[in-house]
Amino acid sequence: MTDQRFIIEMGMGNDLHGGDYTKAAKRAVESALHRSSLHILGLPIIDRTTLRVQVTIGVQAPEKVDTAQIAALLPVGKVSVNVTHGGLDSTNPATGETIVIAAAAIEAFLPRQSVKQART
């Protein structure tokens, strides 16, 4: 059986003064999580151990994101984190300080459920 995506949620986060890519990424993931309430995971026919969560984060310096800290934010599932080039850096010309802006997408997958399974 192949996995089927049943939710995708997006979020945006930033670090205004520290230039910290992990902090901005964590805030983007938290933003996405706060928009989601997955009551389906409480159904008796759903085996939560089969949940797969894929997190994709876009920042200007992907190598500066601590993926273990990102994965720790997800409450359930087998989590994978992919950080790619994206997001935005905005530098204050007067101070040289960089604002880091991160974008995140969280996708949740479950094995395809059959109609017969759903009725039992």
C-alpha cells in the first residue's frame, strides 16, 4: 500500500535580530502547526505509528538550520526534515543586521485507507 497525503500546511517565521536560521525555521514550523488540528488521528481505525510527516523548509542558508531541533517540534509520526534554498534575508543598510525569513510546509501521510477498513 502506498502512502496518501492527507494534509499540507504552510507557515512563515522570522528572526528579526539574531540572524538565526534555525530560530526562523522553528517559528515557521510552529506557525504551520498552530493552524492544524488532526482529529482524524484519534479515530480507532488509524494506526498513528504509520503516520509519516515530511517537513520542507526554505531559507537562504539551508546549512545553518539544525534539523534535529525542527524534527523535535513534531508531536507524532516518523518525521523527516528537508531544508532547501528559499525564504528571504533582508539586511538593514544602516546597521548591517540581517532579518531571516523562513517558509515551511508540513505534509502528513498515512497508508491508503480502504473503504472496507473504514467500516470496521
